Amino acid sequence: MHALEKILASHAGMESVKAGEIVTAEVDLAEINDLYLQVLKSFKDMGGKKVWDPEKIIFIFDHFSPAPSIKAAENHRKMREFCFEQKIPHLADINSGVCHQVMPEKGLVRPGMILVATDSHTTTHGAFGAFGTGVGSTDLATILITGKLWFRVPEIIKINIEGKMMPGVMAKDVILKVLGELGQDVAVYKAIEFAGTAIETMSVAERMVICNMSVEMGAKTSYIQPSDEVLSYVRERYGNDFTVHTTDPDYEYVESYNFEINNLPPLVAVPHSIDHVLPVNEVEGVKVDQVLIGTCTGGRVEDIEIAAKILKGRKIAPHTRLVVLPASNEVFKESIRRGYIQELLDSGATVSAPGCGPCLGVHQGLLSAGERCVTTSSRNFPGRMGSAEAEIYAASPVTAAATALEGKLVDPRKYL
């Protein structure tokens, strides 16, 4: 069996499972973000009185944080009241950050677990050797009541990535390369395992970027075998009570793909599809109005560090806005401690509260018709960050920082 199948089997009380089977498995952690008040309505409509285990539930306010409207404020209030009534101890309020950064930081993510959340990018947690997946309101309400959910055991694709990232190339470029080659529908309701020498040497943050964007290929979940660095991260925050599953040597993947990245250049996904990927140097000179550095694929300490390195002692282009959103309050504080935030502020950046913000077109930097934005976020379809007549280019934090400096898309390698 594959490691993911072993996770499902262990949580379903079965010795083994195989692709295509329907299993009912116990869930270790259920996360609800502030987009999904409907979860509470469904909970009540389904006869819910008490949640199955308050300790295994977390509410995170990240999409509308701080509340940008009266409606959002009302949703927050109702969710806070539910947490109080149900004695749910894990409430990450508006001072916390993006759910996929906050949960690992709080020691709630570990290898071998099943994590289900009301967010499609829950595939992120494959970076920790977990089975992470996103669901809708009714499924999440079912978990709140029973602690269980049905799963169709997915077929599994293996993507081997060999080589070493050169200066100016980041994990975002690597996953954009994969997306550009394989497309958005290669893994619909399948799982993806990422492996190879390039993956083995990636940091925790880099692995999170890779697994996060597997959902942009349709993946139900993702997986990377945990490294010593990942296990140290988990032990520091959670402890030692977890199981690291491994894939049997004779396991047969439904498909396998191989990539080599030694000569990979900085890449960008151009409007209006995340799999429409080109080398940055092929679109250099495109004028941009805004740059966003942040979100769950570009707002961690190492992302802010590289942006500060590019912009230190310099000023952003006068006609370009730079919005920086740290992925979490912990990231924000560490970036302040290291001096990165001051360097970005001195360059002309606007630093906003940790959260999702403009990534989903809610607040903290929306786009008007005709504007162009280079963003470190994960999606670039029309209307994602404001007007449907705006253009969104998705790139790495280092490309984004260099673009803010010149006010136009530019290959960042000349600044390194």
C-alpha cells in the first residue's frame, strides 16, 4: 500500500484499502474558516447538539480578517459564540493568519493524521506526511457531529523532481513548471506524491508550497515523505506521538512523471490560467500596477526575507503598489525581529494584517478594471483579486519583489 492508503486504512479500522474503495474514516482535525458560516447552519439542520470532540476542531478567521464588512463581522461573532457554547478551545481569531500556516505552528498537524478543512488548499499538509483535504459545509458539519467522513480512496500519481534550484528560482517556480507541463486536470480526484532529490532537500516552507498547489492540478490530497527537518518541526510543536507511514516498495502508481530543474528559470503563470506558464524573461517589460507578496504560497519568513533582500536600500517604482501580507502573526513577529519588515516599509511597501486578504478578492488591496498584478498567490482566473477585467500574473516572491522595484515584470536573477 501507499503511505496515504495506510493512513486511510488505519483511520477506517481496516487492514488495507485500495483505489476506488469507499471507506468511512475517523478525522483527527476539522478546521472551519470564516467563509463557511454555513457549516454551523448545516450542523443545526442535521440535528447537531454537541460536537463530537471540541479538542479536534479549530475555527480560523483568515479570509475576512479583520472583518471588512458588517456581514463578515456578524459571521465572526456567530462563530465565536459557537466556539464558546461548544467549549472549543482552538479559535484562531483575526490576529492569527492563514489557516494552513497557523495549524502547523500551533502543533495541530502531524504525520499520519487525517485533516479536513473548508479550504481547497488543505492539500498543503501533505508536506507533513498527513492526509489533508478540503470539503464543503455539509461534509464538515457531518464531521462535527460524528467525527467521521467517507472517502473514496484515490488513485496516486508520483511526480519525481530531480536537481537543484538555482539562485532566483524558488519552490513556486518548481510547481509552476509541473503545472505548466501537466495541466489543471491531470490529477482530478487523485492524490499526488512528490519525490526526488529536489524535493528531499526542500525546507518545510518549500514543501508546503509544492503540496498546496497540487490542488490546482485537481488533486484530492498530496504527500511528501517527511524529512528530518519536517519531523523536528513537528516534534518541537506537537510532540512524538505520531506515526510516519512509508510506501511499500512494490506499490504501483497509476502514473509517474519526471522533471529535472537544474536549468529551470524563474517562471510566471500569465492570465488567465494557472497552467499557462512562461519563463519570466519571455514577458519581461509588462507594466504592473500592484504586487502582492503573501498568502499560503508566498508569505512565510523565507519569502519575506528574499523580498527584503531585493528591496533593501531601494524604492519601489513610483507607479506600483506593493502589498505585503505575512502568512501568520508568528511570521510577522519573526520578520519584524529580523528587520525585514522595516526594510520593506522603507522601500515603500504597505504591510497589512496576516491573512488571505486580496488573494480571494475580499479586501486589503483589490484590483480595478484594467490593472495588472503580480502575486505570489496560487490562482489567477478573472475576478480572483477584484475586477474581472484585471490581469493577474502568479510568480515567486523573488520575482514579485524585483517586479515591484522596476514596476514591470522582470527576471529577478540580476538582483541576486
